[in-house]
Amino acid sequence: MLIREANDAELELVRAIMAEAFSEYKDKLVPPSGALSETTEAIRRKIAGRGGAILVWKESEAVGSAQYYFEDAYLYIGRISVLPAWRGQGIGKAIVSYLEELARSKDVYEVRLGVRLSIPDNVTYYTKLNYSPIEEHEYPGKTDRWYIMSKSLR
């Protein structure tokens, strides 16, 4: 497995992997996941000057991706995506570990990510990776909630 930074020309591939990975939630979440409508240009704007995107390769196939950006005192990881056929092989955990190491290399010792409460398996998954809820938010219309989860790297 190879994990590396995506270059600008590969942001469309990052978006395509994300869209396929999140497609299982189509018509199941209210409001719908923004991952299903996010454009390559929106990704470019989100990470410009403060972050990036990564791709995970197995041999010659891109099988995972994520986006990240630095805030004042932490690294935020978003849109962690693994293609359905490649799940259960440790790719998601490898993405998180890679980005945690990136944070450490920049002397940043906290990582955060957002997780919908309507997807309890994801909450459990990140809890097992030692992330803890630090904030709870509610969508307009009170149709769903999400946690901001955090992990100290110290």
C-alpha cells in the first residue's frame, strides 16, 4: 500500500473515490452528505493554502482518499474514503495514521474529524482509534447530529 499527497491534477480522482465511497449513504441521510455533491473545485478551495488531499494506492489502483487542513492548533481530517471493494483491509486506519504523522511532523499534536451520529459504526470505529467526542452539533431541522471527535498526539 502506498499513501501519498494528491497533486492538483489528481483532485478529480480524490473526488471520484469519495463519491463512490459515500454513495451507500445516498437517500439515507437527512440532510444528505455533502460528499455526494462536493465538486473538485470545492475541494480545491477548501484545502488551498492550508491543507491537501491524499490518495491510497494498492498496486496501480487508487482505492482510498482523504482531505485535510490545518487550523490554529489542530489538523482536521475530512472525507476519509475507501472504495467498498477494499474495505476491511486496514486502509482507513492507515489513512488516519498517515495524517496523524503528518500533523506530528508539523508540530501539531491534535487531530479532529467529524462523524454523524446516524452512522454509529463510524463513531465506534474512530473511538477504537482513540478519538473522543469534544463537540456535538445538530443539523437545521434537527434531522441529525454529529460529533467533532479529537485525538491528542502527545
